[in-house]
Amino acid sequence: DIQMTQSPSSLSASVGDSVTITCRASESIGTFLNWYQQKFGKAPQLLIYAASNLQSGVPSRFSGSGSETDFTLTINGLQPEDFATYYCQQSYVTLATFGQGTKVEIK
Amino acid sequence: QLQLQESGSRLVKPSHTLSLTCAVSGGSVSSGAYSWSWIRQPPGKGLEWIGYIYHSGSTYYNPSLKSRVTISVDMSKNHFSLNLTSVTAADTAVYYCAREGYGDYDGVIETWGQGTLVTVSS
């Protein structure tokens, strides 16, 4: 299995801050990397696919970058509705695997 | 707009079979080249991909669950289903059904159901 490791596991930030979440794959996955946002008690929602493509309807303050094994999700200008848990997922092989999640909390 | 809705047993006894169905509305399980997936999330934990059924009917399962999992599709009812046999407390989780895309969205979980909590307990 391809292991996905996110860092940090949690972070505290204020409204308006910029935050960066990192996801590392245990082997090269090209740009087959997707990001999801999960709010408490809700299903995850797709934010970014193929490392850097913003899903329709997702605010432009979200951006993704990276390739091969190292990827980042950046939120520029954190909004109250962005406090949630974020997961990366590789779709390079059929057996999809996820990072353990990064919880973004209010400072 | 595509919507997915899980239904089924919310409480399952140990060693019994967990059965869930995902009703698809706003789209068809037989259209396009989509894959129809199941994903689970134990309380307070991360996401685990269970498997999918392709629009052609072929399936792929997580090897860690393969011996216990069956995913099937009923095109006449426009739904797909999950059966997980010989369950234990470790199978307690929120179970999500989902649609995976194709082309630029290959392997991307683009639409999720709301999820249903299944508890394994006697």
C-alpha cells in the first residue's frame, strides 16, 4: 500500500491567517493527489484534485501544489467556515489511501 | 445534481453480516465510466477505502477486507450495495458511499453520501 503522511496532525490559527498542510507519499505518485475537507459530523468534500486543480465551487483561497512524493494544501486568508479536518488521498493506484488528517482549529 | 443516500442496518451483532445500500438520484449507476465506492471512518479516526464496483460490474476490494466484502449493483433500482461478513467491533464506523470520477477525475472521490453510523455490538 502507498502510505500517506500528513503534517501537522493539528494546528491552531486565526481568521485571516495563511496555513499550509503537507502531505507526503511513501512512493512517487506523480500528481495523483487529492484534498478533501471534512467538517464535524459531515461527509468529506472534494477541494482539490490532481494536486493543483480547484474543484468547481471551491473558493480560490484554497490552493494545492506538489508532485511525486511531496504536496501542500494552502489556505490564504482563513475564514471561519474553514475550520475543519483536511485529508489528502492518493489516486495513483486503485487502492486509494488517505493521510491521517490535519485538524485546523481556531486560535 | 447527483445525490447518494446510504441505508441499512445501524446495529449489527458480532459475527453477523453488515448490509448497506446506496440509493443514487440525479444520475444513473449505469451511465458513464464511473466507479461506485464504499469508504468507512471509525469514530474519531481517519478514512479507509473499502472498494468499488465499476459501471461494467467489475469490482476491486481493499486487500485487508477482501475476504469479507462484496459490493454489488442493481441497475433496475439504481442503487449499489455493500455486504461485510463476520463483523467485529473493529468494523464499527461511519460508512460512506461515493462516486469516483474518470478521465481527469480518475480515482477522485467527487461525490459522497452523508454517511451512516454502523455499530457492531451484541
